[in-house]
Amino acid sequence: MLEITEGSHAVAKAVGQCRPQVIAAYPITPQTHIVETLADMVADCTIDAEYITVESEFSALSACLGASAAGSRVYSATTSQGLALMFEVCFNCAGMRMPVVMSIANRALGAPLSIWNDHQDSISLRDSGWMQLYAEDNQEATDLHYLAYRVSEDHRILLPSFVCFDGFILSHTYEPVDMLTQEQADSYVPVFKPYHRLDAADPISFGLFASPDYYMEFRYAIDQAMNRARTVLPEAGRVFSEMFGRDYSGLVEAYRLDDADCAIVAMGSICGTVKDAIDEMRDAGKKVGLLKIRAFRPFPVKEVQKALSGVSTVAVLDKNISLGSKGAVALEIRDALYGSQIPVHDYIIALGGRDVRRKDIAAVVASAEAGSGDIYYGLREEVLK
């Protein structure tokens, strides 16, 4: 059913339809409307869940970890400094193979303090063992939560998921969203069947000490599960497409890329602006296309190699920076294309919510075609003096 709704409200409704049994969250801008809406849904019995009000984000994810270990379907949401406070527990959730689903309304990390959007928060946890999915618009942000529960809880995977969507740009924007009915959601998201759980009648332990003789094997098992997700995520996306007509079968998504000379690589809401800019450049005779990264973890190496095999140059838009190195997406693209001789130019862009317009995308393409790149695009040099 099509609704004009705020992104946060659509996400909250989708999460409620997935029937979480325990929700634990601490409000933080711009995630707040998600957890407020879910709190209202629990209070008015729209959903049957235990809502745990906690004193911090660390406690929120710790509660989710414990509830997941006890065999419950769980949910949380956060952003920025809140996610940073969860850092320790994020690694524990993945290491203990707890299929937690968490929304990230992406926001810049301090200092300096910023409430606006970039991807530094979730990207900083790229090595934590969580799957990371990035949405272009509110329809995708909503649908990816159904997908995340289905894949995270799959016994072939058993890994937690971040569903990332840009703070304010999406979380506080009203758009048409085609919501599933409860019956449709139930038909797609199976009843949660925990692979293992705390049970006094069948006692087991989680998160125990591992000596050097065992630790590496634990990390290897997580890595293998993440690698299997490269198959299971598209599989779940194909089922969603067959059932509801919206296709999430690709870990990447191409736009006007078939005959492109220059490929732009990006993820998140900036992809909508990029598509508009590409249409304008195409009208002017420039062969430019977009490769949207939907899944950053697991990273879709083979899909990237196939999609970019025919282009002459690549311009990566990174809304993050690995300080002392490059943007995280560009590093992954360069690794995937190693040995191909295709130049990959990195543009650090839109940090702290700085606006990006169609003319900026055209300027990036011109820069990449001229052979330059690896720059902070739009840097205000006068501020640095």
C-alpha cells in the first residue's frame, strides 16, 4: 500500500512488521523518530515486543545481544557517536553470531560535533563482522530491513546487519513508500528459529575465552559466513522481487553503465543526484554511468569487476575518509580492479552534510576524465588559512 510518509516512520513500521520480540534503543539525532515510533507501537499494542529503555547506546546493544542469546528476534537503531559507543558490543555480536538487525541513520562523527550526514560512522565498523546495506531512497531503506532479518537469521549466515540510510536526507524526508501488509511481511520474513540459545535445560556458553589455538578459527568462521552472504543476499533479493516486484537481487546496481566510458561509484542517497546528473551529461553527449554499491559488507568484488570491465575511468564518491589513506569505497574498488589498468579516482565529498549538486557531479566526471582525482572535492581552502 502506497503511503506518503517520513523515512523514519516507514522504517519503524517495517521493523514492527518483522515482529521483533525485544527492542532496545537510546534516542540520538537523527535516529530518534524511528525509536519513538516503535515505542508508541509497543505502548499501543500494535506490536508485541518488549521495549527496553536504556541509559546509553552501549546498554542498548548489550541488551540486544543478551536477548538474542536467549533466542529472541531483536532490533536497535543508532547513529554517529551512539554507534561509536557500541563499538565493543558490535564486535561481540558478530563474534557470538547474534543476528541483530540495526538501523543506522548515517551521521558524521565528532569532533567537531556534527548532526549532518556522511558515512564515517558505519564505515568505521566495516571490519566488525556486520553486514552493511546502504539505501538510496526511503523505499529501499524500508525494504532492506525485511531482507536483513531474512538473511541475518538464515542458519547459513547468523551475522548481524546494519541497514544504513542517510540521516535527515532520508530519515526526515517524506516520500511515497509502498509498504507491505503484515501478511506479506509474514510471508517473506520467516518465524525466527534460533540456531542456539541460552537454555537451562541444555546449557551452553557464549563469548568464552579463546586461546591462540582456537581464536583464529573463530574469526575464519565469521569470514566464511560473510562470504556466503554474497550468495544468500542476492537469493533473498530475488525472492523479494518475485513476491513484491522490487528487485534487490544485486549487491550492486548499474545505471546507464552498458556503454559508459566513465563510471561513477557511490552508495546511499547521493546516487539519486548522480542519476539526474548522468541524464544531463548523457543529453550533452557524455557517456557516463553509475555503479551503486548496495552491499558494502560483504563487498561485491566479482560484481564490481564485471560491471566496470568496459569503462575507461572510474570516479568514486566517498562520503568518508580513512585518515592517512583514501576513502573506504575507493580502496575496495581499487582492490577489486587491481591489475585491470582502469584508473580509479577518489573524491572525498559531502563530509559533515555538505551539499552535493548535479554540477558537482559533472565537475567530478570532468576531473576524472582529465586524469586527476584523490582530492577532497569542494574543499574551502580559505578556511584552512
